[in-house]
Amino acid sequence: MDAKDIAPGTSVPLPAAEKTPFYYIEKPVTENRVDHLLRAFAAVLEFTDYKALLDSYCTSSAKCNRCAVSCPVYMVSGDPRDIPCYRTNILLEIYKRYFTIGGAIKARLSNGFELTEEVIDDMLEVFYRCTACRRCTQSCPMGVDHGLVTRLGRYILSLIGIVPKALQVSVREQLEGETHNTSKVPKEALLDTLGFLSDELNDMVGVKMEFPVDRSDRDYVFFCAVSDYLMEPDTLMGNAAVLYAAGDWDKWTIGTTNYDGINYGLFYSDWHLENIIKQLLAEVTRLRGKNILIGECGHASRSAHDFVPVFGGPTAQPVVSFIEYTLRCLREGRIKLDPNIITERVTYHDPCNVARSGWIVDQPREILRSFVPNFVDMTPKGQDNYCCGGGGGLVSIDEIHDYRMRIGGKVKADQLAKTGADIVIAPCANCKKQLKELVEYYELPCRVMGLHDLILRAIEIPGGKTPAERKEEAALMEM
Amino acid sequence: MNIEQWIDFAKGPLFALTFMIMALGLARHIVIQVYELVTEKGRRLTAAPWRKILNDAASWVVPVKQIMKGTPFFSSVSYLFHIGVIVVPVFLANHIVLWEKTLGIDLPSISPGWADFLTLFTLACVLVLLGFRIFGSRQRSMSRRIDYVLLVLIFLPFATGFLASHPSFNPFRWEVMMLVHLLSAELLFVVIPFTKLAHIVLFGFDRLSAVHWQLRPGAGDKVADALFGKEARV
């Protein structure tokens, strides 16, 4: 491919995308997409406040390409369209050409950028090849936040109907459906699951814990990614075990009107982001809860932590991540983790949404080091970590599984293999799903778990079986 | 006009005019940014994590950690290049006279030896950066015409300034060299506010992404109302 053909802002031939779209779209707009997109962009500029950011970025972006080497997608694909600055530039070019005076004048004088159907096809794909992990933002000398621009690009696309069906259907159920959650888990099924978890815990640790449901005036109202109720019972039992062992069993509750922490609005839409946050706040207010406790999930934690104050105002309830809560209990000596239980080599994957900002990096490591003798870190880690390849909602889009395995997650798979770990801890519903698929795809000799799955094995439960007894029982069961 | 008069013109009125264009152009960027931030973000500005923003920005002043990641050679050259383009034009002894005469500012000057070294070093850096743009496939794929042009525009005043102040290396008439030096620098002044070189002031605003993540409450609703009316929007 000649360099001229891939200059930023110009369209590139998309042989694959023309045959099959990158992802399924429910009701794609087929006519006049250019007009629709410009109308949507104009509305966004009128009512939101992205203008200052676009003005600044579109003048000063230096095209230095430092972002390229930090991008785990580009590292594998080598496709210039995956360079974060290329993707950002598409949106900046549209803004410059159609919404600034300078751009309008320039367009009269020369054959500059023009928004065409091909550019929209390009956007449709490149904005969803990015996992919105924001690693590039850290390497940009200007500080251009490619993650934020990608999100804005997706937002504008969503306003003309271009949004992966998988995300749209889930969000519709969450905001307008009867169950108010992305996995369509009805209240009855939730209660069944909680009963099942309670029985399992009883068998495992020998203590009956009835999950507190719809209790008012509790310290914590608990929200996890709702899919955890279907797919991650060990994480939830681990959460419960910590709350019970810490003596906080009568201080928390799960609401039955809304129990989903997932917020896909973080990935593609301001409107959805705000309304899902409001729905979550309504439930906490209904139960008169004092804090919002978010289970193991990267984007759920970030969307609540960062956007409850934005949309709920200064009086909104504080958001606590379950990892922070567990560490506090550990430091206060309210829970004890047996250091002789976990003999496997364990590593930790930082979910981008909580680690990139530096919010949750050391806390899980402090917890793990306290009871895992054979703990090993990946390189790079923490704020510098590589995305699992399923970020930005990509993991929920089944039709791009092949892309997520071969390109998005390749760097992570290599990184995992290098640690030689038996267990990789990923405290995030999205990362867990993606990493499990990666482990299977690349046949890596390790298991993917949540942080509290591991804690469940080593935590001492007052009045229950000891961790050593439980380990023995589990070994017998496996034989 | 003879060439001496041209030089006087370039040093006097033209310098004042082009410097003014640069100053006003950059001020315009600052005013627009501050205005947009204050009117659009309003009270949400106070909610932004300013300490973190400042810490992040400060980490780029001496970006050892950042330079070592990914592209150490390119980043080092780029960083050192910035030292040259800031220090030489501002603190060169001959320029200080100019600042004092036209702007009334008295600045300390660097020694001629340092000035020569930094000038040649900056020129070398420009050539390396140009080399990256031309021969690095990744960079070439992203480069616009202006990215090459700007490097040449920066190269010119440095090269001509060096030749003008070192007659033994200068194959041309001093006056010609001096005039080209003045005009090329003034061209750069004019270009700065209209190109990516405006990052002289905009880099500070680019770093405010944490502020921009403080989205405007209710805006999503208004956008949807404007586009779809009150229909279903999920």
C-alpha cells in the first residue's frame, strides 16, 4: 500500500468490510449517511461541551506517531488505520472541515478532506477495532486522549444507528426492558441464584449465609456486572465470604429493582451513560443506601466511580470498589487469609478501566501478596498494562471473536505465557471472558479467575470450616 | 530600496508586525480555550482532578520515563530539539538586543559557544526528525504535507542565522544571509498560530482530558431530542 493511499482522513479500500460488516448492526441507515452524520455531529456540538477539546486537538495534534508503538492492536495488525492518531484524525478532519471557518475556507481553496460514504465505512470499523484502553493517551506528548475521541466518534456513529447490535440490545433491555439489566436476568432468577449461592457456600464453608435482599438503610448497596450471577458464582461467593468474615453481613444489600453495574454507555454514548447511572442511583436512593459497592468489574467500577459524581451531583453516594473494601478489611485485621492454601503461581491482570488512571493498581497486589507466596507480575503492569483485547465493549461482540483472538488479544496472550503463571487474576467481568477465550484459543496452561475466587479459597470464616479443610474436601471432590 | 534598507525594514516594522500576528494568534487560542472551558464546563471545572492533571503535565518536563518507552531514539531527539528551538531564539546574545529594543525586555544571554553548539545540534535534530518522517514507514503514513514543510521552515532561520554569524562558513553575502534569516524567522512567526506549532500554548489545554471527561449532565437527552424527538432512543 502506498503511503499516499493511507494518508489520514482519506478513505482506504476495505475489502473485508465491504463483504461482511465488522459487526452486526440492527437497523443501519443506508441512505444519506453523510448528511445524517453531519446532523448528528452538529447536535452533539450544540448540546455537549466537546468543542474546546476538538479545537485544541485539531490544531495541535503533531502526528508524531508515538501512540502507534504503545497500541497493542497496532503492534499486531501493523495496519496504519489502527494507529490511534489516524483514528482520532478522522473525527478531527470532519470537525475541521465542516464545523470551523478555517476548514470551510480551506475546502474552497483546495481539494481537502471530504466526508464520504467510504469514510463512514472506515469509521464504522476502526472505531470498534480500538479497545478504548487509553494506553496511547499516556504516550502522547500532547496528552491527546484518543480514548475519549474514539468514544465521541462512536457516540456520533450511534446517533445514525451505527452501533454493534450486541451492545444496543443489552442497553435497550437495561433501560427499557422489564428486567432492567443487560443479561435479561429476571428478579425470580436472581433470587434463585442467590439461594443457590447460599447453599453452595453452606456446603463449602459450613456456614449458612442468607443473602440480604432489598434491605433499607444499609451501608452498602451491591452492584456487579449482572452476568456474574450467571457465569461467575465463585467471584460472588468470594465477595459474600469477605462481607461475612468481616462482620458486615448486616450492613449490605442487593436491590431487586436494579442489580446491574454494567454501563455500556461508557463505551459509546453520553445519553446511555447518564441514564444508566441515574437508574443505579435511583435504586440506591430507594433503599436509602449509604455507599455504592461495585463488584469485580473494570468498566462498571470506572463508570460508577467517575460518573456518579458527574451525573448525581456532589450529594450522590460515594462509590467503593469491592477491591478497596476487601483491602480495608484486610488492613484492619477484620479478615484473615491463610497463606498456606494457594501453592500455584499467580499473576495479576490490570483491567484498563481501573488501572489506567492509577486508581486501582496497588490494592489488589497488596491483597494477593498477603496470601499468595508465588505471586509474579507481568511486564508492563499497572497504569502501563496491555489491554486484554476485549475492552471498550468488544468482548460482548461475538461476531468479532476471531479479531479479538488473533489481533486484539495477541499481545496479552504472549504476556500471559511469559509469566508462566498457573492462575491469572482478572477482577473484571469483561477481561475474564476475553482472557478465558484467549487461554482456550492459544492453549495456554493457565486458569483465569477473579480476585475474590482466589480469596474464597483462602479466607478464614468464623465458625466455619478452615481453609485447609476446605482445600482437602475440594481435592477429594476432584478425584 | 537597497539591501541594507530591506534589512532595516525586516528588523523593524516587519518584525513588529509578524511578532504581533504570532502573539495575537496564540492569544486567540488561549482566549477561545478559556472561554469555551469556562462557559461550557462551568462549575464542573472545580470537580476535575487538578492535582493529577498537573502531576501528569509535570512528568513531561523531564520525560525520562516516557522517552524510554517505545521510541527512545525518536523521543530523545524530539525532546532535545525542543530545548534547542526554545533556548537559541530566545536567549541568543544578538536576539537579546532585539528583544530589548522592540519589546523592552531584558533577558540573560547564553555564551556564543553554547549558542553555536545548540544551533548545530538543533539543525541535526531537525534532519533526524525529517528522516523519521521520510523513511519511517509508520510516520510517513501519518504525515501531512505541512509536517515536512514546518521542519524545513524551522531549519531555515537556524541555518541562515548560523551562517550569518560565521562569515568564514558563509559562501554568500552577509546581507543576503541576514535578510533570509530575518524573513524566514518572520514567516515562522506568522505560521505558528495557524499550524500545529500552536501547541506552544495549546499543549497545556490538550492535557485537560480529565476535565473533558466531566460530561455535561442532561446533554445526552438534548442531543437525542434534537435528532429523534421523544421517540425511543436505545
